[in-house]
Amino acid sequence: MKTPLDRGFFSRDNAKKFARLSGKSLRNGMASRVIGPWDWIFLPALAAIVATVVLGTPFQPFGLQLPEPVWPLVLAFAWPLIRPSYIAPLVLGALGLFLDFYWSTPGGFYTLNLMLIYGVLILARAYVAGQDWRVVFGAYLAAELAFFTIGVLFLALDTGSVVRLWGVFEQMVATTALFPLVLYMLEKYVNADVRFQ
């Protein structure tokens, strides 16, 4: 007796016919859905570097300065939720060193901050991944607040003076505006790879 999935449109014969008509085998269809580190780690990291440099240019339209969000913070939040990886922390550390050099902060400042956020999210991954966007947004705000609070404290300890808090707030608002990128990355990469389903 045939099982319900072996009857009608869902039968194995129909699946083979469809694969033959489309010119692809079932195995090729699966192989095209494999997402490698280049797709979800290296390309977003390069995009974060380019966006940081572009928004850091001394161009002031109408006398206003371009916002300078912390682009790698989006990656430090999204990468642990997509899947744990050995490569992601190394790339995140390199992005932190790039920010240290580009924004002339003490060596390791952004690297340490980003790695702290990444580590906390690895631990909280089971509670955040797969939740409604409002829960993810709340976690993003909490991670962002922790990131900037730690940064202000570290700079105060290093320099002996408190940075201009209004500038920190402006950078926080600009970084909060990047949250749709987190949702885009989660939607695109979490369930895209057949090896992790």
C-alpha cells in the first residue's frame, strides 16, 4: 500500500519527471542552497567596511554631517543568531581593529566591545533566535545599549574624562536605524542552508 506522500502529485515518479523537465537533478537543487562563509560572513564584513568609509567621508550636505553608525555591531548581533562559527569571531576581531585604526581609538577598544556583544549573544542565542521581530528588536536595543555603555566606560577609564554623550546618542540612533539589516540577514541566511535544517 502506498503512503500518502507517494500518491498523486507528491509521488516519487512526479518528482523525478519535474526534475528532468527543469533540467536539474534533485541533488543539484540541494547543492545550490548551500550557504558558505563567503556569503554570510565575508561579504557583509566587506560591506560594513565600505559603508563605514563612505559615511566617514568629510562630506556635509546642507551643513549636516553624515551619520556614522557602528556597522560591525549589526554583524556582531546577527552572526551568532544565524549560526555559531569559528570564522565569524576572527572576522569580527579584524573589523574591530579596522574601527580602532579608522576612528583613532585605543588599540583593541572596538574589538573588545564587539567580542563581548558576540559572546553574550552566543549564550543567549537559544532565547532570541526564531523569535518575533519585536523580541529580536528588544534584544538588539539591549545589545546596543550595552555596547555603547561599555564603550563610554572604557574611554572614561582610558582618558580620565567622559566623552560627549550627545555624540554617543546620535551614533546610537544611527546604529538603531540599521536594525532592518539584521532582519534581512536572519531571513536570508538562517533557514537558507539545507545542511542546518
